[in-house]
Amino acid sequence: MILDLAASIRERYHFTLEQIASAARRSGRSPEDVRLVVVTKSQPLEVVQAAIEAGVRILGENYPEEGVTKIQSIPPQSGVEWHMIGHVQSRKARLVAEHFALLHSLDSLKLAQRLDRFAAEQNRLLPVLLEFNVGGEESKSGWNASDESLWDAFLPDVEAIVDLPHLRVQGLMTMPPLTADPNDARRFFQRLRRLRDHLASLFPQADWHELSMGTSADYPVAVEEGATLVRVGTAIVGARKIKSEKEAL
């Protein structure tokens, strides 16, 4: 059962890697500049094990407790890197600081301060991406960056986060509005890239090289627009129960 599942996941995984490589080359980039995060939220452990058997090395989870349960069920020597990609409640910050290699979805100064404290207790630097709401949707997390006139409002938060000693800002993340045509998401990806460049000019002491954007529905467009991390679940590991649009990857 696991071997059959692993074979089907491997086929879809390599197809996705090929699509990423093609999109990177179309935009004059190296395929090596883009990493694929396979999203296993709400998937059973058997799917995670099959994905690892298929060669997947970066797994993304949306819920800290579910993610930690899976992490603790997989041997450390598997070589898997675990990313937290979903909204994190402040009371779950410790789990993220202790168990995940990268947080894509840092969306408030309050959460940053708690993560910094817990990372200090672990004597580690926690890599993080700042999440921005480029579409202005009320259902989405992140600082509102839907219009450039709003950008000044969150600069004090960004400055404070950059100065936290146990967090290492590495870039930005977004989840644009769901659209029927992947090309409709292009302007949102472009907006995040412009914002990244703007923040890099204001806060050169931080590392802004990562752009986490693109999902099963639109990842080739995201790569064309500069994504360095794409988060693909359904197209590789199959469908699972979606609780809301906000969680749809």
C-alpha cells in the first residue's frame, strides 16, 4: 500500500519539479533557485511516509500540534525539513520554535515576540518569513499590503521584528485570492516582490531573499514572478478535507 502510494506521489512530485524548472527557465532563473514544499496538512501519517519514500524532503504543515505529532513519528535520520506554513496562534508559538526549520507565516509583532522568547530558550535562531495580505481579504492573515499607501503603517512592526535577536527574517510569504485563472494571481505575486524589494532597501541588515508564494493552483506563475518557495499539496499528495478557503493550498 505504502509502495503503491509512494509511486504515485513520486510521479506527481517529479512532474511538479519539471513544471517549476520550466517556469524558472522561462523567467531567466535557475531551477535550483526554487524549493518545493509538499503540503501534508490534514493528511494521515501513511501519506507522509509515502511522500518521504517518494523522495520528498521538505514538508509543510498548517497546524502546529498535528505537525509535531508527525515530526515525532518520523525518524530524525529521514532528512526531512519541516516547515510551518499556516496561521500560528500565540499559544502555539512554543511548538513552532522548538520543532520547525522555517515559519512561513509570521503575521504579527506579538507572535514574533513570543517566538523570539521561546527560540531563546532553545538557544536557536528561528528562520521566519513575514506574511502579507496582498489581496486585502478579511479572511486572510498577514499585514495588509493590498495598496502601497498602506505600507508605511506596518514598518514599525517590521523594524521591531528585524531587531529581535533570536529570529532571522529571510523574506516574505503571501496567499493571494483564489482565482479561476492562475494568471489572475500574477499581479499579487508582483506586489509581494515589490514589497520585498522595498523592505530590503529599508532594512538591509535582514536577509530578504525568500518569497514563499504559489500553490497547486498557480505555482508556475508564482515561479515566473520570483517565488523561491512554492507550497504544493493537492497536486502531489491528493485531496484532503478543506475546512475553509483560507486553508486551501
